[in-house]
Amino acid sequence: MGEFKVHRVRFFNYVPSGIRCVAYNNQSNRLAVSRTDGTVEVYNLSANYFQEKFFPGHESRATEALCWAEGQRLFSAGLNGEIMEYDLQALNIKYAVDAFGGPIWSMAASPSGSQLLVSNSVTLCIYLCVCHFLFLLYNSQGRILSLSWHPSGTHIAAGSIDYISVFDVKSGSAIHKMIVDRQHMGVSKRKCIVWGVAFLSDGTVISVDSAGKVQFWDSATGTLVKSHLIANADVQSIAVAEQEDSFVVGTAEGTVFHFQLVPVTSNSSEKQWVRTKPFQHHTHDVRTVAHSPTALISGGTDTHLVIRPLMEKVEVKNYDAALRKITFPHRRLISCSKKRQLLLFQFAHHLELWRLGSTVATGKNGDTLPLSKNADHLLHLKTKGPENIICSCISPCGSWIAYSTVSRFFLYRLNYEHDNISLKRVSKMPPFLRCALQILFSEDSTKLFVASNQGALHIVQLSGGSFKHLHAFQPQSGTVEAMCLLAVSSDGNWLAASGTSAGVHVYNVKQLKLHCTVPAYNFPVTAMAIAPNTNNLVIAHSDQQVFEYSIPDKQYTDWSRTVQKQGFHHLWLQRDTPITHISFHPKRPMHILLHDAYMFCIIDKSLPLPNDKTLLYNPFPPTNESDVIRRRTAHAFKISKIYKPLLFMDLLDERTLVAVERPLDDIIAQLPPPIKKKKFGT
């Protein structure tokens, strides 16, 4: 792999927001996730669970409900009283409609997908999916906190405080009002909150409540059929499989329970609901759950999105059968100024600029060197307004910082005088730069490339403390595809852009025209970069495939064709975290440097590829010098798993790396304390 001096950075104090609700789309096999800061993410489960879309949060949007309607349409509602639909192509909010009833606590799409059922503080309403008010179903006396449609669309179950109501949609009247039991562990609670309900085809209503119970009700008679006490705290969420043969619930103790419909006896046609599997993959409240055909999905306060596969439903025991915990976003939150050894950290509402520490000490491989000068926190730049920051970047020379929110674009000029730093904002930025999804500076810091959510790519000339808009590459007529990734060549002549549809376009910056389009691939792009000497574009996809495309020749390189013919090692393809960054060694053109959250890899194109019988990664340190040489020449892949979770890694110079880690224990330590559970023997 070579010997590098590594700056091991752990002062990026990033804490992801907790997960509030999830919604699974069975038609597209996608999962929508909303977080407590209003951020909404969309994961493509068919593309190795990659986070392919992202909608920034807002301080005034506390999302309480999320649902899919009419196939590919995504809606959310929350405590600000608005119903919002998201544009999945342009990656922005298509429109927002005020429900005029105060905070919205729950929302559910009808089985046909044409109507939205919404409950707020005083009413239960049905809207058409163009968000036009249809009619008032019920004027409630208290909050309705959970909703579920009958699969036929004729009836609705609504969970409130102390009772569950069943409504006839056609007449708008309540058929039954079922009072829940306040008893919890033999003690009567003052109130019992029904956190979730599910309406099954046979008329059974399943409820989960703050008394720790899962209860089954007969909606025809309004009576309780069966009750399961499963927790000493609230059961907060429920999701039912499409076949209605199993469901999953999440508790405030961090436990997820799986219930299945099984025969009473081996030869009996009569079936009953049985609690079959408990899972403890969370440390805090499980606020929301979802049920896909092959997995149980859960999320909550501890920020983890957990996908637990159902082994009996997974046909091929490959990486789809592995437990997944997704904690960090699949996009970059860190940029680097190599010239000044600076790191820019992006948070929801501010940016931090740090100068790396330095040392004059020397040592042998594996030694930790003492710092002669500590890292300096140079700048804390707080954004104005309630909107979250979408993206940010610092120029390679360290003299420019740019970031964007939904409504504004900011550009700052930095001046350094000894240990002091001054900041000057560039005024009158054009409005078409706002809502940028990706920002990138050229290698010489004279140009700024901005990818807008409308599909346009803008080129801005920087000089002194001013700017000039040079050109805009417009999307093809009739298409609006947001560009999520950018890569620029070191000579500034080529610009590559990737959109939400996994296509990659390459532009000639000098001639200001489209140069070529990389052949389409079925999986989205997770990272890409242009090699400095050859202008070869290296592209990583969510299925862990890596391609190398020659921009001058407009074709895949010989190395890339060899890789596709032989194939990658099976352990490489079974990795469950996407490659998020690619870079190159300035003096070794045959080396490709890349990383995901749990490994750093150097691919040496001059060496043979490993086959499935070869040891891809050796976790043990080399025993002697000959062992070091043997490993270096064994095959092309040199992998290190020392640094994790790894949010960013790049070369500062030919002998120095910077690695930014975010240990999970540090995140858990900043969360509110979980519910304390008594363990045996304590």
C-alpha cells in the first residue's frame, strides 16, 4: 500500500438527527425516511440500500407522518400543519398546503392511492392527492394519533387517547368506539395513548399503546379479541406485511418484536398470531417500523436505520441476508483545502473550519506521533434563517467558502494574516444558484461549478473578491434531472456530472459544450473522480462496481474492460456501504484511492486482480519484511480497516493522508439517556 503519515481526525462533532418515521413503497422497493430536523431521505433498496435522494430539513418542519401515494408520489405532514409533496426528480418540495387545523399527527394514503387521510388537533379529513380538501370525516374531541385504512377503502381505524374509533368512509359516521385498557403491570395508568393501528382485510384491528400492549380487536363487534403485554414501556409503532401474514412493532425500550400468523396445530387450518422473534438492535426508542417482503426495518432516537432480513424470505444467502445499520448520510459533509491543510465541516445550520495539527517527530510504521502544534478551530460560520445547509465546499487554495440552502447561495472570501482570519461575503449572488445540490471548485480555485436542482450546471469565474457567471449547461429539453455529483479534471478542461437516474454526462469546459455521455448503468453513482494525468473518469456504483472511462477516447479503458470480464472478488461485492470518495496519487498514476465508511483501499492497476480463492484482506499485521513485499505484490487491492467509521479520507500530498472518523460511541454519548431496563442479576 505504501507508507503514509496520517492525520487521524476525530473532532468532527457530527450527530445525525433521530429517525421519526419511515414509509416503504412496495412498487418501487424504495424507503422514505424522515428525521427529527425535517430532513427526508429516499433509499433504493434494490440498489444495495443506497441513499439516492435527499431533501434538506427546516427548523419549522417537524415531520410526524410520511406516506407514498399513487405509486411514486411522496407526501409528508407535521406539526406545522402543512401537507407537502416532494418532487423526486428536481429534489425539492413541489408544493405545501395548509390543512387549517393545527398540528398534523398522522396521515395515511388510501389503498387506491388517490386520497390522503389526515388527522390534526381537531379534525379528521380526507384530501384528494392533488391536496384539495375533499370532506371532513370527523370533528374529534381530542388528538387522533394513528390512522389505518381497511384494504377495501370502506372503513378507517383511528387511534386516540384511551380509545380506538372505526369509521364508515361513505357515511362519515363512527361505527364503534373501543375503549382500551389502562392497566399496566397491574397498575391503572392515567391515560393510555394508542400510538399505532393497523386494519386487516378480515376486519381485525391491531393496536399498540403506551401500556406496552399489542391488542387485537374485532371491528364488526367492537370487542377485544386478544391482548399481548410485550414491554414495560410504550409500544410506539406497527407495520404489517403486504400479505398480512406477519407484522412488526417497535418499543420505547429499543426492542423490535416480530409477530407471525401460524397454524394452531400442524394440520389445522385455523391460525393465530404468535410473537416469534424479538430483536434488540437499538439503544433507544424505536419510533417507527416498516415491513418489506424480505426484511424488517426500524429507526428511532439512536439515529440508526436498521434493516433486519427475514432469513426464510431471502432466497439467495448473499449480502441481502446481512443485517444493516445505516447511520451516516451517503453524501460528503467534509471538504478539504490541501494547500493550507484545512478541513471544512458541514452541520445542519453552521460550518466549521479547522486547520490540521502538525508534528516534527518521526517514527516507524504504526507509531502515534505527538503533535508539536494542535489543530486550530479557525471559523464558526452560522447560516441565517431556519433552512438546513444542503451542500458546502472550500476551495483548494483555502481562500473561498461556498454553501447553499433551499432559498439562498452564499460565497465568502477568506483572507489569512499570520494566525488571524477575516471573512468577507460576496454580495448579490444570482438567484438561479440557490438550492444547489453540489458545489465544486476547480483545482486552481479560479472557477466554481454549481449543480442546481433544476438540472443546470453553472460555471462561475472567481477573481479577487468578485465573481462572474460564465455559462450554464442546461438539461436536455423536456427533462428536469437534479445533478447530485460533480467531478472536475485537474487541468479544469473537463466536468463530469451525475444525476438521479444514474447517468453521467461529461462537458468540455473550454468549448462549453457536452462532450459525451457515459453508457448507462442500472445502479446509481455513489462517487466519481477524474484522474489528473490521463483524464480517465473513475466511477463507483452502489452495487460496488468500479468503472474507468477514458474521456478523450469516449470509451471504457482496457483496465476497466478486464475488470468487467474477470469480475471483482465476491467479498468486495458483498460490502454493504457505498464508496463515497475517490482520489488519485499525484506521483503514481496507476493507483486509485477510494473509501467507504469501514475501509480505505488503494487499487494498483499494474497488479493482477484477486480471484475468489485469493485472500482479499488480511487483518493480521505483516510478520517480517518479506511478508510486506509479498502482500504488496499479491494483487491489486490494498485494504485498510483501521479507520472507522470513516466519513472522509484524502491525500494532502504524496506522503500524507487525512482521515476523519466519527466513533459511534461518541454519538451515543450525546443522545438522551435510554429507558433503563433491569437485567438479571443486577
